[in-house]
Amino acid sequence: MLKDERVQVATRVHLSTVPTGEVTPKEFCHALNEQILPSLGFALKDGLSERTARRWLVSLGWRHMRVKKGVYSTWTAMRDRTLSNTGTTSSSP
């Protein structure tokens, strides 16, 4: 289902509207089951699980970040920047 371009676009739009530090698999799961998927015409009997939402976050480029001293835990979008052989930077989604 995540391979469907409409689902990818809708999930990215949703995630871009959630304030930094407030993205959680639980919140994302609720949004998928209550807003995103029904608006696209998907009717799931039991809905997606929180574990599936966590996997989708990872697939969409989000990573769980934990800072030990500040006891800060959140999901953040990762923008991996790597230097290519030509000296230019590239960004992965």
C-alpha cells in the first residue's frame, strides 16, 4: 500500500504539517487509520498497526532519535547528505 504514490504523497503532506518532535508511530498510526487512508478510499477492517506505522516512517526516511543526556526522544526526518565523486552534494528523501 505504501508503494501507491497517492499514499506516499498524502503521508508526506501529513508529516510535513506535524511540528518537529511530535511525530510518533502512535500519532502516525492514528492519522493513517482515521484520516489519510479513508480519504484515499482505503477501507481496512482492523486498520494498520502501530508497528506498520513505525516501518512506514522508516521507509519514508524518518529515524528515531534519542539524546541520552537531554532524555529527548523523537522521530525526525533524515536528510542524508553525501559528497559524491564530483564534489556535489546529493539528498535522499
